[in-house]
Amino acid sequence: MGKFSRMLAGRSQGGKVVAQDAVEQKILASGYVPQPRLWRRHIMAQVFQDLHAAHHCRPASEENYDCFVNRRRKGYVWRMTAGEFKSQARLWEHDPVGFAERWRWFNKSLLEKMCAELTEAEVDAKRLHEVNKKLAVLTDADPMDLHEAAKYVCDSLHAHERKSEAWVDAYKGAGAYFTMKNMILFHNCRIHLDSGKVLDRDASFEYLKKLVADPRYTGKQLFGEMMKLIRDNKFDCNAQ
């Protein structure tokens, strides 16, 4: 039984759970349990695993990571993207900060680029036209609409599927961001500037946020910063 379940155990009236404070009331009303201290730590674990995935006997490298990403099976790109937008839909309502961090990489612009890279060999032209038409009229950042569009494409894919360059960049960027965030906040890793200055914890995190605040800053660039953070701090990925 989870902590929240134990907390509410026995608090009922006529078989219905009764909230005892404002936090419990919010959870019961929305069905959303906030996890502000997790910071998507499982993403860091996945990134470290993928850095070694291709060649376990070699040091962690971006080459290993790219090799692993390119081995993803058919449909993974679109299933993952559809699932990401579905998760964002809940965050959009209840966690604006968490939503903004994920929307930075997976958003309407990315979905439009992914659709633009598709060919008729991968999805029927008629179906692709329907998706593009729907995306064109979307004005608000409603992730659930994007989830439905991505799922529609996923369900329409033929046997062949290339990796979208735009998706790969977003995937690497999101992975690098949450990995760096966890390294800085929980593992005492610090940003080393080219001048030789080492930033403290708060300044390191502000440096990271400043990088991703620039919409022109790519996921590949941030992945390079992540690898530098690993090297500068002599961080043992295998030990995590």
C-alpha cells in the first residue's frame, strides 16, 4: 500500500474517502498526485543505461547513445511521442512548471516537423493530410489534441519507418536536460566554465535553465553539455 493509500486508510464516510486537508482535497478532486521531488530521475537512469547500451566494455559516449536510439523498433517514435503528450495533458492542468520543462522539447512545432518528414511509404497521404489539417487549426497548446494526432499517425504507419531528425534532437535534449538537472540537484555535480570557474549548485542550475531558455538551442548541443558535465565532475555513470 502506498503512502497516500495508508494516509487515507480508515478515513471514510459510508465507504467514501474523506479528505482531511487542502492537499488531500486537491488530490481527490483531480486524481493527480504531485511528485515535486522526483524530477524525472528515471530519465537519468535510462540515459546512463543507453550511453553504454551498444558497447558495454567501452566508456559512455554519445556514439553509443545514438546507436541505441537508432535501434528502436518500428513505431516506438510515435508511440513514445503520443504517450508524452498524454502525460503532458495532466501536467498542463496541475503542474505548469513540469509541463513547461517537457513542452520545451515535445510540442506542436516538433509534431509538425515530424509529420513533414514522413513519406507516403510510411503513411497514407490522405491520413497525413488529415493530421496536418488538424494541426494547422490548433491555436492553443492543448497536449491532448497533439496526443490524438500522434496516435492517429502511429496507428496509420506502414512497415517502414525512419527516425525523424527532429524527434531525435528533442529526445536527446529532454534526456540531457533531466539528467543534468538531477546531477546538479542530487549528485553534487557542478558546471565548470571555460574560464575555469566552477559554479555552485544554484548557479549551475540557473546556467542550465538559461541554456534551454533559448529556443534555438538544440538537443544535440545540450547533450554535449551533459557529456562535459559528466567528464568535468568525473561522474561514474555505471555506479548510478
